[in-house]
Amino acid sequence: MSELIDLHYIDAHLLVAEKPAGLLSVPGRGEANQDCVIARLQQVHAEALTVHRLDQVTSGLLLHALGKPMQAALSALFAARQVGKRYHAVLQGEVRDDVGEVDLPLVVDWPNRPRQKVDHAQGKPALTRWQVLARDPDTGRTRVALEPVTGRSHQLRLHMASLGHPIVGDVLYGAEPASRVHLHASELRFAHPVTGQSLAFHSAPPF
């Protein structure tokens, strides 16, 4: 049996898991890529179903449904942008401004997939808001909070690289190699589809 996934919360309808960096959210192609968060969860919680995903390199909070009706309900919350998401990241370089946003449309870069690229003609709208949390002149790095308004693949990674400040360790988008990509899903906020209760979950970044 694979190592179990830590849980922040579970009830009869949903669970919030802590995804480690380096583990897929869902199965990939080929036998070597079947180990993933949902497979490990289903070893213990057979009804667990995926609602959203994090990149393999990203760690942090991941919401799952228990059963198909709840999967549909939670997916509807994401589609309506009624799930608050906040990430922590460390960027290469010292970012000049304190706050800002990146509004650049993204599309898959087919010859170089899984890379994404900015495409003003065919890209899908993508908006990220960011805020500087701390600057470290000694390392030449900046810690930021990121709030994706949309949820495009690699959105946070490409949007930060577009500022000239790729996420530390994200060699796919021009960063120098590091022990890991410094991107962590640190907050999730939403109203429980059954009880209506406002739920908020926090996970401290491990870097």
C-alpha cells in the first residue's frame, strides 16, 4: 500500500487532503504514473472523487467529493468561482511593486507540452492577483501570496514568469533548478453545499 494522504477535514460529503509535492493529483499515462492522490485516498475512502487538481510540482490543499452528487455540487462551485483559493510562492528576484495582477490569456504550447504559453488570439482568459509578503535581499527572492481568479493549467507559474520572476525551482518556465518548485496551495474557502456552513482551511507552506 502506498503512503496515505494526510487529511485536514472529512465529513459524510467531502474531504480536504494535503497533497505532497511530486505526487500527481490524478493518474497519468502509463503504468509508472498510476500512483496519485486520488488513488491513495480511494484505498481508504472508496467514494472519493476528484473535483480539482494541483500540478505535480505543487503541494497543499486539495478538495475531494465523496460520491458523484457531491462531485457535481463542488464542481459547480468552482465553475461559478465560489471557491476562494490562495497560494504561497517564492519568486526569483526582488519584485518591485507590492501588489498587482496579471491578465494574460493562456493556451497549451502543443510542440512543448505540458508547457503553456500566452496567446492573445486563441488563449483562454486568465487572471491572477498577487501581493508581496516579504523580500529577501540576501537570496534575491520574493515571497508572494497568489489568488487565481481563473483556474487555467500552469496559470500561476506562467503568470509569474511573465513578470520576469519565475517561481523558484520552476525550470519549465525559466527558473534556476532548486530542490522543488516553491508553490503551495495554502488556503481554501467555500460554503458547504449541504449544510451551507462557511468552511476555511489553511496549510502552512513547507518552504
